[in-house]
Amino acid sequence: MKSKLKPTHYFQKDISNCGLTGLISRTGQMVEGSVIIKSITLMHDRGNGLGGGFAAYGIYPDYKDFFALHLMYQNQSALQLTEEYLAQNFTIEQEEDIPTRRTPSISNPPTFKRYFVKPKQVVQYKGTGKTRKSNDEDEVVRHVMAINHEIEGAFVVSSGKNMGAFKGVGYPEDLAEFFRLEEYKGYIWTAHNRFPTNTPGWWGGAHPFTLLDWSIVHNGEISSYGINKRYLEMYGYLCTMLTDTEVVAYMLDLLIRKHGLTPELASLALASPFWDNIDRMPTDDRELLTAIRQVYGSALLNGPFAILFASNEGLVGLNDRVKLRPLVCAEKGDFVYMASEEAAIREICQAPDRVWSPRGGEPVIARLNKGVV
């Protein structure tokens, strides 16, 4: 007898939608890379093998005063042109290949090198009758944008101090093997398992996205990418990585480093309450949030998202305003854990002191204790 089922009855959509996990020791205890690898590996089915990556803080104590530039090269010409550019604009304390190992599941990887550098000079900017000197951070941002935009086949994977990002095309556990991450120790780790839906899966487009010390891993979609991108371009940021998540890293640099907002206020700008909720708030809160929405309306992130953003000061987790993507947090002693699934936390912390799911738009901020960095 002929089946009466329609073709659509046989269709099964894979709705995996990225996995993220992170941990921080607020007292600066060093954690081996094998721990975060174990956590992200549990969420294997949330990705599809087209992107994975890690960010680690505290991994370069011998060069902690230098910017650690991780570079990805797709060809020899890009490597040569970039190294000439670096020699012109930076004092290079040390340069070396990033250690990797042959991994069966990783095919045709780019070349990876790292450079520990300081900018050679600052630039004077004139405007509105005043002269302003840039600082080292401004110069690193300027050069990162120039390399990513102007040198074809070269991409700055990370550029912060005493931290680094390791990412590419593959499942995160395979990339961890490729980059030998079990050999590193850090006091903050984040990891990402990607399932790209509307942006390409390529080595530079994997998470985390970084700028200076900022690193971002993201589950979801930034549907406000267009207006966010145009807003950032007014301040000199160039979005070249072909994915929506890039704007989050640059927006945090703008709001926190350049404009001086706290992580709490920056989170309120990225995931502001709805206007009808603001109208019902006490006067002081209402005035503050009204000002944030009016000044930073173009920084608002629309769409479903859960993000972890880290820096050398701590780790922050944030959902969109209506919590359309999962985010679970836990504490155990001086450790704070954040992940897409509680199981990924319990895989590396079997008996946490507290487990909770933050509300939409409410950041979870775990800072390093004073004096750790």
C-alpha cells in the first residue's frame, strides 16, 4: 500500500543552536584547559562542526605587559605583508608559531603565529580646536582594523594582554586538540560550539570574537546588526568578519573603554528594558534608563541572544530582554560558571553551591578580586 505521508513528514530539522560555556576563578586560581574542554564537549550536539573556539586569560604571565597578537594567515603573501606592517608599527618582544598538532578532523588549517608587542608611537588627533594623543589601546585597535581590512588573507584572532583566542572550523573538542589547549592554564576560560545559520562557517568567523582584552561568545542572532555596524563605523570600527557577533565585541570596547561605562551600564545599553517597563520604574531608575536608551539607542542589540563576554577584569553573562536563548549560572567557592546547559556546568562542578538562570536583560557579573591582575 502506498504511503500517504507527505514529503514534509519525513523532514527533521536539526535545531541545534550553538553552545557556550565559561568559568572564572575570582581569586585567580589557574585552571587547566582540559576543564573547559570537558564542559564544551558535553554540548557537542549544539554545533555542526563549522565553528568552535576558546578564549583564555592569564596564559602569558612572562609577557603580561605586552599585547599578544594572535594572527591567522591564509597564504604566505599575507604573512609577509603583515610581518612587514608589524615591524613598522610595533616593537616586537617575541614572535613564534602558535603550537598545533596534526588532527585528523581538521583539514587545511591556516598558519597561526603570535607576537608580543607594544606600539612604537602614538598619534595626535586634531579637532574642535584641541589636540589629543592616542594611547596604546587606541593604536592597537587602529592597527587591528587596518590588518583585517587591508591585508587580504590575514586576520587578527586576538590582541589583548595576557590572553589569547584559539578558534577555527571544526568541533571545539577537535580544535582544542589541534591547538594543544590542555597545555595552557588560565583564571578565565570561555568556549563556543557554533551552529552557523545565516553567516558563513569559516576560520575567521568562528567564535570568540575579540578586540584588545574583550572576547565574546554568542548563541543566537543579532538582528540589529545593520544599525549596530553603522553606529560603530562612526567611531572608526570596521566590521569585516562576515558575522553579526563581531559588533558585540566592538560595542563593548566603545561603551566601556572609550565612553567609560561600567559593565552594568553597558549591559543595560545592549539589552535595555522595554519602554513600558521603564515607565513603571521609580523616578531615579526611570531617568537613568531613559537617558541610556536615548543616548545609546543604536547600541541596543535586537534578536535572540545569550552572550558571555570576558576581559582581564572578569566574566559577564547576558541574555536578550525576553530570554530567547538559554543561560545558566552557578557558584562554587570562588568559582563562577556560566553555560547554555546546566549539565555542562555539572560536568566540571558536580556539587555547586548555587545554580540559577538569570532573567532576560539582567547581567551576571563575576569580577576578579582586587590585586589579582
